[in-house]
Amino acid sequence: MRDIVDSFLKHLSHVRRLSPHTTRNYARDLNQLLSWLEDKKHPGATQVEKIDVIAIRGFLASRHGRDKSRTVNRKLSAVRTFFRYCVRHQILEASPAEMIDSPKQPKDLPRALTVDEAFRFCSAPDVQEPSGIRDAAVIELLYATGIRVSELCALNLSDVD
């Protein structure tokens, strides 16, 4: 099994020309999978054909308490890519990782401006210049209405009442 992982990592760096950072992360993720399989006495630790969906899900579930969901997603991506490689090189007939959905990513809210920051931002344009008047109007409209930038860019004069 480790021989297949080694040839996969060489494929990533030499054929696909992925960055050393990406290759190192894939190596770490796959080694974690193999170590987890060995700890669980799973037959897949020595034979890639024995790794199934349940084993991969178990590995990912074991990482949920330790890693953020983005990291778990990266680990799943590494596992999926490895099994696609195995299918492409006829080591396996089908990839057990393709049936696993990625964990949902949390949506971080943007940081809101403080009152002082908002006042500084609104007073930043030089209203003595024509472009400053435009900039002040844009900032005031964004701040006062909560309109999206894309909506502001698509705004026509006829849209304003």
C-alpha cells in the first residue's frame, strides 16, 4: 500500500507538477489515513483493494474533532485524488471515495466597521474634486442602503427614484 502512495506522490510532483507544499500536504493526509487504518487493524492498511467507503468515512469522522471542516475537506480531496489515480492506473476498478460528500463549510460573516471607522471611511473622499464627489456618493449609498457592490455597479440613473 505504501508503495502505491509513494508512486502517487511522485506522480503529483513529476507528472502533474503540483507544488511541493501541496504534495507534502497530500502525503501527510494519506499517511494519516494509513496510520488510522493500521490502528483500527483494517485490512486496507496493507491492501488498497480492501479500503471501502465505511473506512474512509470513519477516518474523516475521526478527524472532525481535531481539524476544521476545511482541513477535513482537504483530506477528503487528497483521498479522492489518490483513489482516482488508483482507478486510472487500473489498481482499482472503482473509487470508494467518490460516494462521500464533502463536509459543509461554515460561512464566516464579514467584520463590521466600528462607528469611528465608518465615519472615517465616509469622510475620506475629497469632495472638492469631481471624482471625490462621485466617491462620496458611492460610499454613502453603500453605507446607507446596504446595497451590494455588484448592484451598485449595475445601477442606472433611471433606477433611482
